[in-house]
Amino acid sequence: MLTREALVARLHVRDEAEARAALEPFDLTRVMQKVRCPLLVIMGRQDRIVPPEEAERMASLAGGETDLWMFEDGNHVCNNIPYQYRPQQADWMQRHLQALV
């Protein structure tokens, strides 16, 4: 609830419906196909801000190698379970950065 209220306040709108409308222009659909570098999308299925389907859609639209990690018990940005994904995320980054050397 606090995150939603913060979003409304930071966007300088009256309510959640106006906040969602204000965010409509921020659509990555047209640019995702241009992403050619390895992409890791980490999403929590309990996110009350961004629907999990949006992460699935973004991953499917990416133009390069994409990994989607969906955590069933994760909330927005998986802030409630960093211990579950951060070590794996570091390993993923190490693998992909080593490939560049």
C-alpha cells in the first residue's frame, strides 16, 4: 500500500487510476526488440504494482538471449526475498561478463 501511495504522490496525481494512466506512455514494447545483449528479468509473482504478465511479455519481446526468473513469493522488485535471487543474479552476471572477455 505504501508503494502505491508513494507512486501517486511522486507522479503528482490524485489516485491510483490516474497514476496508471500517467504511466501508459512508458511502454517498452517498441524498444524491446532492439535489446541484443543478454537480459535477465527478475520478477515476483506477488508484485502488486507491476503484473507478472508484464515481465513475461517483456522477456518474450526481447531481441536477444533472455532469462526470466519468476519468484512465486516475491513482491515488487523481489525486495522481500533478496537472499533468494541475488547470489544467483551475481553468478548469472559473472557468466555473461566472462563471455565478453
